[in-house]
Amino acid sequence: MSRNNGARLGAPVQNLGMPMQEAPPNPSLAFATPTTFVELPSKGLSYPADHPLHGVDQIEIRFMTAKEEDILTSEALLKKGIAVDRMIQSVILDQRVKVDDLLIGDKNAILIAARVSGYGKDYEVNVACTTCGARTEYSFDLEQGTSYDGQDFEEYEVERTDRGTFIITTPTLKAQVEMRLMVGSDERYLTQLGMNRKAKNLPSTATTDQLRRLIVSVNGNNDTAYRESFITNAPAMDTRYLRKAFRQITPNVDLTQDFTCSSCGITNRMEVPMTAKFFWSK
């Protein structure tokens, strides 16, 4: 019987006077990056059946590391406006999930969780008081954000479809406008479109640009010219109704918090501003 077989079968192993060799530690196992689970505002309800987050209410991400800091400071990525998206993609463990296909509210939840993992929950930023206009440095708590699932739209005439879209009936024209929720690729497209118009000193068309991007059909007609006719000719009351209803059906993270002005002493509710300091706050 060999020495190895004796050890395996429980027989006593003789010490032949040779030192026992321990296996060298595996450097790759010395440090493991912590992970955390992020609650998805959408609860996975508005993803198509073939999406990896369909019906999933949370996603696991890694804590930020020096790798993600390198991504956020990459001049090439910053110039292209994709540094934050690349960072988010880097911390998501399930590589089937792509940032471009993430609902905006879910993307925001991951962004906030990643920031907290890297720099803590306190976010100090310069803000202006809505009462007296005085500017001051104020520290917001990012862990006070609340998740909204996009289900509170009873006051609007909205019908959810089995395709994950929503049909909103407008008050004036009674048009049945089918809209889809915004995902990462839409956000990037609309941001770039706005930047291009600004660079050319053209007036902003943010409202109609968003409608063109997200309206799937009008009265069941998905013809581009038909949809464009509605967007350019619908009364402002209808387009405003669409925007308000769309905000209600969109799952998101609400970061609105109390802000007390150090100059006038008045406390107002304020949405936490997402500035360049979000990842480089003091």
C-alpha cells in the first residue's frame, strides 16, 4: 500500500524523517473583492422575457476598486461620455446584463450603490438655496434614497401591455400613445443629441427628442410619419400629460432630501444634484 493510499483509507502514516511540504498559497485567492446586492426599483417587471433581469428584484455587484477609479478618470472614456457606463458594467457580476439594456431607474440604483461602496454614503456638494439663492456646501446621505417601483399611476389613464410597454390615453386628442421605458442606450443617445445641438448653438429639443425615441405607436399605428405628426401637432396639454404619466410609470430611486439653508435657515425638500463631484466628493 502506498503512503498516499494509506492516508486516504485512514491507515497511520509513518514519518520518514522528511519535512511535510505545504502547498504554496494561491495569490489570486488572497484577497476577494466584497460584493453587495442592489434592490432594483423595477423589480424586473418591465424587462422582456429573454432579459437576464426579467422578474429579478436584485442584482449583485462588486465594490468599487482601483480598476473602476481608473475607468472614471480615463480621458478617452470621459471624452466619449462613457466612463460612468463602463464603470457600472465593470462592477456588475452577471456579464449577461448590459448597461445599454438596463432600465434607467435600475441603472441609477446600481450607480448609487457603487458610489457608496467606493466613497461612502456622505455626498458633499455645493447647492443653491431655492428660497434665498445662497450657495453652500451641503452633505447628503446617499443611503436615504427610496426606491419607487413605477406602479403608482392610478390618476392617469394608463394600461400596461404584455410587451412591457404602456398605453397612455391623452386628455385632449384621446390618442392612445404606446411608450416604452427608457434604457441606458436611450439616455446616452439623448444626452449626445443635446450636446450636439448645444455645440452648434441650436435651441434645445429635449422634449420632442425624448418622445420620438420612446413612443412606439399612436392609436396602434407605428408608422414613423404618423408618430411624427402626433409629436409635432399634439396640444401642449397632451404632451405635458404624457411626460407626467411617463414619470409615474418609470421605476427609479428618489434621492429627494431635506436641505436646511445655513443663510436663511429655511428647510426645503431638494433632489440630490448629480454633479461631477458625485464620485470625487471631499
